[in-house]
Amino acid sequence: MPLPLFLGLMFAVIVAAGATLALAFVADVPLVAVGFAALAGSLILGARQWR
């Protein structure tokens, strides 16, 4: 993978994470709920790998 593409993807992931946190704070969603949603999503996607 070329370095500029890799850096662009890393930048996109960081911007998406920041936007998600900003929207959660604006909507007054507790940080614990955001963390739980991330954990649940990670477990669901991880479980799909083992099928």
C-alpha cells in the first residue's frame, strides 16, 4: 500500500472518530454509552470472522 494512501486512510479514520465523539457530546450521549456501543460493535464484527 502506498504511503500517501495509508496516511489518507489514517486521517479519515481519525476525522471520523472525532466527528463521532463531537456528535455524541452535542447530543448529550454519555461517554459510557458510546464506549459500550463501540465494544458491542467490535464483538459483533469479531464474531463474524470466526464463521
